[in-house]
Amino acid sequence: MGRVPYRGFLIAIVIIGLVVFIASQSGGRSRGEVRSYTYFQEQLEAGRISSIQVKGTKLLVIPHVGERFVTHLANPPDDLTTFGAHGADVEALPPGQNWGNLALYLLPVLLMVGFLIYLMRGVRSGGDGTVSFGKSRARLVTEENSNTLFRDVAGVEEAKDDLQEVVDFLKDPGKFHALGARIPHGVLMMGPPGSGKTHLAKAVAGEAQVPFFSISGSDFVEMFVGVGAARVRDLFETAKKNTPCIVFIDEIDAVGRRRGLSVNGGNDEREQTLNALLVEMDGFESQHDIIIVAATNRPDVLDPALLRPGRFDRQVVVDAPDVRGREAILGIHARGKLLSRRVNLRRVAKRTPGFVGADLENLLNEAALVAARKNQREINPEDLDEAADRVLMGPERRSRVISDREKRIVAYHEAGHALAAHLLEHADPVHKITIVPRGRAMGYVMQFPDEDRMSATKLALLDSIGVALAGRATEEISFGDVTTGAQNDFRQATDIARRMVTRWGMSETLGKIALASGGDSYLGEYEGTRTYSEETAKVIDSEVKTIIDEQYSRIRLLLKENQEVLDTIVEVLLERETLHADEFDILMQGGELPKPLDEAPIEIPEVAPAKRPRTQDEQLQEPQLPSGMMPNPS
Ligand code: ADP
Ligand code: MG
Ligand code: ZN
């Protein structure tokens, strides 16, 4: 089905080919090598020419012996008469019969007509979606050809856990329906490029053994308005006939960008496509047993409408792997490669912080190439080193090379957030600390609330500010110098403080009044909602500053008193790169963590998948912030 939309286009190409062929065949009888007129004259005068065909100014010359050739008349009127004198047989043909020229004149016309036909087909099918042009290009990947399984994906255990549920459902939907469970419509995978999102989607298909329709967001975005929308409808039409099944939309940001925000003042085609997608997602009920899995590395640009309940309400983070994950990924891709016994994959994993799965696969491949170039029979550690340097120095990597000193600073910064979250009574407990870079963040601390909160107490808000400021405070305590890494922290802290003053009446000086009207939009506070005087604005600013300053001194003191604990966390963090809640708790209770070298893989604690954890230092925008709710420090 997939190729049919091009039929019109193919016909056009065939016509063009024919035209060009005819053109090249024009004057078919005059084929032969082109020689100079002087050469021709020499031959003629020597009496070696048998016959000459004259066509316009072109001469086809046939010698008594040897190949025929072509030449052009130097001086048309006179020459002709002299040919006969040398014993050649002269035959003159009418010059006008040149099909080639005619074809060349027709070519642009034919092209125009072909293009018009192509255009009209596109528009027509966009209207009703029945003509083949609007058919989706989804590729059907069935059990036979998706032999990727979960065991082929490593280092993204949390994402795998989340997706396991999808697999379980698709394997036996009846079981879930019997219990009255409403299964998720859409699962959105987000993570940096090369972290294995597409790979993971294929593994879901391989595990679930159900039809798997895969399409890329860019396939929807066409030049002609309406085609993308028709493709969406067709895709779902097909999917509904094949339930239970998975529809995988890769790189959904191509269609799912926020509407009305594009630079060129809106893109009708994309908006129509997005609308069609939303309509389809709302349209099918749970008994359809279709699960839509989408992937993006730009969740920040997605239209919030996509993330609403009943749509992509389940979000799965596919992060860059930590040192243990990298080792496991290396293990997977080392299968089938001849590695020397001296190779230690853990060592390789250690020297490749910031590498994602695709980089690691690339690294092993480069190493094999290096070894082959040296005519070795196996890959040696030196080859891996060389390959790592090469991948590191690649253009997109250079910006992510982290020095040991930088890594240490990041570790202190994140340890500061984590320790503050642990020590402050009203702060949310630590869920995960990592110094694996993610997006523009060098590391982050993830906190999880104990229970869902719709409102926050003043003490909890102050502690949130404290946790946000703790990163910078630690840098100052431990290095006597500060970095630019706390920019986002300050924004969070200031945001909370400002709201406390202007919205929640928590300032003693200003009292219990709401100073900001309007609401929160997705993009932050509305401009132009100020309803107070210049003086009040000044008081607000000074109140905000007071809150921040007070919290900063408080947290600085607290961390200073616990410098030793801070150092311990940093050492463990530098060794492991990521600490999960249970490991962090052991550390805080004064326990020892086994060195990763002599331990079995660590069980990752179960997480309620619907709630997206919030993080410190996370640059990705929180997809949805219900208005009026407490702004999480994220
Ligand atoms: P993304 O879609 O996130 O940009 P891909 O899934 O296309 O990344 O990954 C590219 C390749 O890198 C995959 O085909 C796979 O071989 C390898 N890869 C990436 N991540 C992993 C992983 N976590 N485990 C194993 N291989 C991986
Ligand atoms: Mg991909
Ligand atoms: Zn920070």
C-alpha cells in the first residue's frame, strides 16, 4: 500500500524518461564519433570517403574503410558542391525532422501537467481520505520481523518497568477488562537522542507479539494541507482492524509542537494533523485495545493538549545511562565482537560518562574498525581507548566532555540538594541523585512527595526554597567559588518566594493580600497583570530578597555542619554516578554501600508510573502545571 501514493509521480518520471530518450535518439541515422572538419577534409581529399549524408549543417560521413563519423559544415553553401568531386556519394536530407527538438520544447509543459496532477490528487484525498494518496505510510512490524526484546535494551530499567505494563496488557487484554481496569491510551517516551527510545519501542513490539504500526512524526507533515490529517485517520482505521495492537509514533514533536507558536505564524498542515491525532485519541474507547506509544527528545515543545488525561497521560523517561547501565549496554553490543580477554567493559563504562546507548554502540564499532585497520584478530583495550577518544571528539560530543574537576563540582552541587532535602523536615524525600548529564543539566536530584499535596504550608515552601538553594551553597562551602550551574535553582527559589509574597499572603510586611491577579499560564505568569503601585513592587522585591537571603544563610549553615556527610555522598556519587532512594537512605543511616565492582545489579525500586517525578536542575519544562497548584520546585 505504502508505495501507491507515488503513482502519479512515477508516471511523470516515466514520461520524462521517454522524452529524454527520444531526444537522445534524434537523427538516429547520424550516430557516430564527432571528428573535426579538417580531418574530414583530409579524408575526403585522399578519396577515402564512400558517402556523405547532409542534414542541416551536420554531416554523417561513411568512409570506405573504418568507422563512420560525424562532422559539421564549416561553410555550408560552398562545401557541398565540392564533395562529389572527390568521389563521395552525397545524400541530402531535409533538416526540419528533429524529434529531439520537439521533445525538448514539450518537456516543461509535460512537467507542469504532471505536477498539477500530483497536486490535485494530494488535495482530493486530503478531503475524504479515501484516495490512496492519503494512506498512512505506517510500516507494519509483526512478530516475525521485530526480534528485539527487552533483554536487548539496558541501562533504562525504569522505562522498561513502565513499559512492561503495556506489554502485559497487550498480551492478555481480557484479564485487564475483567477487572475493569482502564488501560492507558498513550505512553510518551522522552529522553535525549540516542538513548534508545526507538529501540525500546521495537522491544515492546517484540515482547508483546502483537501487530505494531510504526510511523515517524515527520511522515505526517506534508507539503499539502490535509494529507497529514488523512494519514492519521487512515492509520487509526487500520489499527482498529488489528486490535490488540501498538501504534508507535516516533519523533512526535514533528506534529505535536505547540499550536500557534511557530515562527512563521502557524502551520496549517501541522495543526490539522495534530487536531486529527487528538480527535482520534479521544475517539477510541478502552475496548479498542490500541496503545499508542510515542517518542520525543523535545517534550518541552509539545502541545500541552497532547499530555491531557486520556491522551499521552503516561510518561516514561528514557535517560542517559549511568555507569552500570553503560556497562550493560556495552555487554549487549559486544555480543558477536571478538574482544580480547584483557578488555574490561566496566573500565570502558567508567571513562564514558555522558555516553548514550547509540554512542556506546558506535564506540564498539569504531574499536572493531581500529583493530581491523591494524590487522589484529581481536579488539584490544587500546583500540577501545582510541575509539572512545574518537567518539568523544566527534562534533556533537565535544560539548559534553566533562573534566574531573567539573564532575566533582557537579557532584557537590547535587549532593547539596540531596542532603538538604534529607535534613529539612518539610522537604520531599530524595528519590534519585545523578551526575549523569541530561539535557542542559549537568546532574539532578529527583524528589518525590510522600503524599499528593494540593496545597503547601509555609514551612514546606521555605524548605523547598532551601533545597533549591543548597546546590549553590555547597559549591561555596566546598570550593570557595561558585559556578553558573545554579541558574535554574535560583529561578525556582525566586518563583516560590514571589508567589508566597504576591499570591499566598505569606509576607509579614505586605500582609494577607493577593497582589497578582490573572492566573498561571503554561508559559508562566501573564504579563500585564500587575495591579499594584511602583512602591508596592519595590516592597515585593525586597520581601522576596529577604526570604531568599534568610533561607540561603540557614541552608549554608546546615550544610557546613554536615560537611563530612556531604563528602561521603560526593565520593559515592563519583563512583556510581547515580544513587537511588534506597541506596541514599543506607548512606544517610551511616551504612556502607558495597563497591559496584563486587555487587550484583541493583534492584530499582518500584515507582508509581503515572506521577512524573520532579527534579532539581531539570531544564525540561514541566509539561503541565495545573493552575493554582503549588509550583513544584522543578
Ligand atoms: P533514540 O530513538 O532514543 O534516538 P535509538 O533507539 O534510535 O535512539 O538508538 C540508536 C541505537 O543505539 C539503537 O539501535 C541501539 O542499537 C543503540 N542503543 C541505544 N540505547 C540503547 C540501550 N539502552 N540499550 C541497548 N542499545 C541501545
Ligand atoms: Mg529515535
Ligand atoms: Zn542545582
